[in-house]
Amino acid sequence: MTNWRDKGPETVAALLEAKQLSGFRRTATASPGEAAVVIRNGEIAGLQTEGRIKTLSVFDRMRSLIGIGSDVKVLMVDTSTFSLSYWLEDPNVPRSREDGESLGLPVLTKDGQLISAQITIDLSVNPEESELILQAMKGQKSLGTQELGNLLKDQLIAQAVVVQVSKYDAAELRGNSDLLKDIDTEANRQLGSKLAGYGLSFEGLHINW
């Protein structure tokens, strides 16, 4: 089978055509920490973790040789936990970040004060929600951590964190560890429910103020 990680180790999911698979019955192989999801005629037909799965029966394969076989694809998924990191800060101040991507959004308190924060999200792709993963791929053949990070940042992180911070004055937040912990807890609650809609399993969110 061809190497499905066309974006290198950053690849979290990729859709393969049957011709990219090996053997007469187009076998897909999932290594440890991976899953192979067989999609036949647009429907989920099988799921294999850490092992081999045949995507075609002998009859299906014979039909495919004369051009009347089923439309078979395989979604390869990295099921291991990975992290996405972001910096929330003033977009007018250029900074080079090696340990995370800038959201390009200022975190403003209720009284208009800027507060910086680093956000780290731990998550994994849930192969049992393949339909949602394919939707997140938006017609692309593969999905990497960068594309996934861009997809999530404005719709989820900004809503879960920036909106919460905007409810308080800067004086209320500074040195108030209990209040910051409450914001962290609320962000975790919101993200946990929303990420499931993208076919992702939420492992946790950490905010470094």
C-alpha cells in the first residue's frame, strides 16, 4: 500500500483510492496508532485498527476488472493524541512563534485591555466518525494538523476563550486564579462538545495566561 501520509508526520487523515491499495482484493493495512475505514459506494463498510482489512470480495474484484465494480475508498486515520498550540495576542505586534501559531485575535477584557494567552489543545481523530472527518477535509485528499488548526481556531477557540475573557474587566482577572480556572473550565466544556462535531475526540485544553 502506498504511503498515505502525504503531509509527512503531520498528516492525521487521508482518503485513498482502491488503486492505491495492495493485492488482488485491495488490502489496506493499519499500523499501530492507525485505523483504516473502508468506504463502499459512499457508505462505511468496515473499520480496522492495527491490522489488515480486505476492501473487496473476490466477486467485487472480478467485477472491478470489467469496470462495473463498487466505488471503494479507504480513509486512513492517525488515532494517536496530538496537540495544537496557539497564541492569543495583539495581531498588530509581529512576533515569531516556534511553539504555536498566532490566532491573529486580540484577547480584550470588558474594559478593553489586552491579555495574552497560550492555548494548547490535546485531541485525536475518531475513526468511528468518518463522515464528520470527511466533511472537515472539505474535498481534499488529506488533512494535516495545520489545516485542522486553521479550521478550529476561529470557529471554536475564539468563541470558547475570547468570549469568556470579554465578560470581565482586567482588574478582575489579574491575580484571580479562581476566576481564570473557571474560564479554563468553561472553555473545556464548550470545546468538548463542539469538537465532537468534527469527528475529533477532545482530550483537554490548557491555558497559560
